[in-house]
Amino acid sequence: MPPKILGVIPARFASVRFPGKPIATLAGKPMIQHVWERTRLAKLPQRTLIATDDERIADTARGFGAEVVITRHDHLSGTDRVAEAASTTDAEIIVNIQGDEPLIDPDAIDAAITVLLDDPECQMATLKKRIVERDEIENPNVVKVVTGHDGRALYFSRHPIPYDRGDSAEYWKHIGLYVYRRALLLGYSTLRPGVLEQNEKLEQLRALENGISIRVAETRYETIGVDTPEDLLHVESLLFTASIPTTNHG
């Protein structure tokens, strides 16, 4: 019997640069609706939840037909919010889908899930994309990842990795979509944060520092997150100039 696969979209109202951004209007819909519709185009998740601690977001999500789980307000990360929502279900594989990426690629979601389906020993998976713009290599807001021959992450960093002595290195951007097996996700917050996580401010390093492997699949999906109202206008321009399907079923 195939495992039960759940997609969870964490969404919070509070944001220093853009309060209320999940319900900000994007091309005539709340932004979180775009994320939800794109997620439901993925073939492998059988169910999608929106996890939030804010009734304004919950009411909006219910209005367009989404299933909502109200979570605690004191979570330190989106991962903790996803874990609480997943704990209310019997899902065996859970996908953490960023609520501020309204152009999320459904194929990228399926690609990350497939890693766990193909490898029963794998507990956690994520994605990488080849960097083609040189300025992204030096940008600390673009997280880089290096992997071994088996596709497992060796390290994530805000710095350029690997160091290039001969102008021949390949650089890979980490795409922050995560897939977990249930036991790992529900216990993730109990793992001890290490020095590397604290230095880099990258939560995924907690897994590596605690001896948990992360498999990394390649994708061509270019992440475009919304952190500011200006970002929202940029994404809206992309929606009007590209053919990006949505769905109202699933």
C-alpha cells in the first residue's frame, strides 16, 4: 500500500517587512491561494493543509476551500508549525511547502517526494538548482549546497562553496522545500541545535550536525519568494506574462 503523503503550507500573519503577506492580493487572489493551488497540481500528495495560528489567514483559506489546521502561536519556525499540523494526521511522508512562493513548481514537489519513495532508508530530502548567475554565488541570501556522489548533502552555506581554485567549480542553490518521514519531522524540534546552525542561521544544518542524512534532488525550478510588497508586484508581473496553470480540484 503506498504511503500517505501530506503537503503542509505554514503561514503566519506577522512579518517585519510585510505583515499579512499570506493574504495579500496577488492577481485577484490571496497569495496563499496561489501556493495552495500550485501545490494541488502535484501528483503525489494526497492531501494539503494550511497551518496557521491566525484566524484571518484561516478564514481566508477556508473561503477558497482549503483545509486548515490552527496551530500554536509560539512556534519558533515553520518546521515546528508543519510538525504540529502533521501530528493531527496519519501521514507517513510530509512536505513542507513555503507559503511565500506563489509560483512553486508542482513537479519540484513530486521530485523531492520521489527521493523518499525510491529510498526507504532516506528520512529527509530537499532540492538544488544549478546556479547560472554569478552574482548569486556571492549573495549570502542565496544558500549554497554541496553534495556527495550519492546525492547526500555534505554542507549548506551562505558562503560560496566549494572554494574554486581554478574557475571550474559548479555551484548549486538550495531550494528550501523539504520532505520528511513522520518520525523525523515530529522529533525535529527536539534535536540539539549546533554551532554550524547558529553560525549560518540555517535550520537544515541541525539535521547534518545530528547525523541525519539529507538527500538532494536536482530541479530546474527557480524559487521566487515574496518577502516585501515590491516582491509581490514582481511576481504579479510574472503571472501576467507567463502561462501558469492553477487548479480548483484535487
